[in-house]
Amino acid sequence: MNPSFRFFRRPPVLPGFVPSFGFSVLFLSLVILVPVSALLLYVGDMTWAQYWRAISDPRVVQSYKVTVSGAFYSTVIVTGIGFVLAWIVSRYDFPGRRLIDALVDLPFALPTAVAGITLSALFVPNGWLGRWFEPLGIKISYAYPGLVVAMIFTSLPFIVRSLQPVLEDLEPEFEEAASTLGATRWQTFWRVLLPSLVPALISGASQAFIRSLGEFGAVIMIAGNIPFQTEITSLMIFVRLQEFDYPAAAAIASVVLIASLLLLFLLQVVQGRLLRRT
């Protein structure tokens, strides 16, 4: 018998498995699978020529480049910031630690449009933070750097919350043993701690990257939305909807959907291999 079918014939460890499993499958179907299927069916009514014309428009292609590059830069930056923040919150006890720990989740609770408006007001040339960049000739609000800043803000929690539980579970005995064997602090970090953190770091960075690919509200409020410069793919979908070109909007959305699913699948494969090695 196939192992997957044998699983359903086992006596459940906990009562209520069957209704719980059925409810979970129903919920996933209604919230995820049905909308995704509807999108793919909508795209299926288009001919290949229509589909290709919609997704290969020069303005749309440039939006892909802007979105991917912004997500890449923001992920690199937020990985470093998130690592340091997770390390400080997990390893040190200081006044205000709980407040900082709570503020990490602020991007989850704050509407992204509100975050975008706030960031744009802070980084305009006469804003609280923008005035420090103005003498250097650096424009953040309504320019490409603002797009990256917005993506950093919305994706920071993914890095911190992926690393924090692993850091808290690491026993100090490993560091003490490495120190006893003569390892320096850098060697202890590089050879003892980092290998245990790599799966969580990859998971958090991948989720941050995927989150940035689909960001909309915060970005459009600060990026300026200049065609061929700061337009992201999510905005192009919205533009096509405003033009009542629903098939083109669905086609562009399908590209984002397929890219996100491929990245999630690749993440699962990489995580599985890393966990087997450890």
C-alpha cells in the first residue's frame, strides 16, 4: 500500500483528527486553492499570443526588474539588520528589550499604506531623516531608494522571527566547550553557532524576499511610481485593472504567482537538505 494512504489508516494519536483535517483542507481550498484556480482559469481563456503580449510589454518587463532588484537589495540589507537585532534581543537583557522585541512585529500590525505614508514623510528632503541625506545628494522618498526602504520595513520581522527561536534554543555549553578547546570568539561563531543558524537564516531571507516581491501599499506611497524607474509589478497589475484590462492584469498576476510558488518550493527543498545534514 502507498505510504501516503497508509497514513490515513493509522489510529489517530489525538481525538478529532478527521474533522480537524477536513476543516484544514476546506479552509485551504476556500482561501488559497479556489482563488488561485480562478486566476489560472481566467488566464486560460487567453491565447498564448495575448498572454505573451501582456506579460512582455516593455513597461511590465521593467517593473519585473525593478521589483526583483528592490527585493534583492532589501533582503541583503534586512538580513544583516535582522540578524543583529535577533542576536541582541535573544542574547542580552537590557532596559527596553521587551519594547524592542514588540516593535519588531509592528510591520505585521501596521497597515502597509500607513507605513508607506509615514516613511515618505520621514525621508522627504525636509523630513526628520531625509534632511540628513539631502546635503549628500541622496534622494530617498519618491525615488528608487525609497522603494528599498519600504521593502526593508515590511520584511524585517521575517528575519528576526526566524532566527530568534533558534538563538534562544542554542545551549551555552557548545560555546563553552569551544572556548575550552581554545577557539576564539570568531571561530566559535563561525564554526559552532552559524551552522545551526543557516537553515533559519535561509528561511527568513527567502520569506523576506518573497514578501518584498508582492509588496504594494508601502511601496507605492514612497516610490513615486515613475514609469520605467520605480514602478513595481504589483502596481502594474493595479494599473491594468484601472484600464479595465482584466486579462492583462490576471496574466501579470500569474507571473508573480508562479515565481512565488517556485521560490517557496525551492525553499522547502533547500531547507529539507540542510536539516538532513544537521
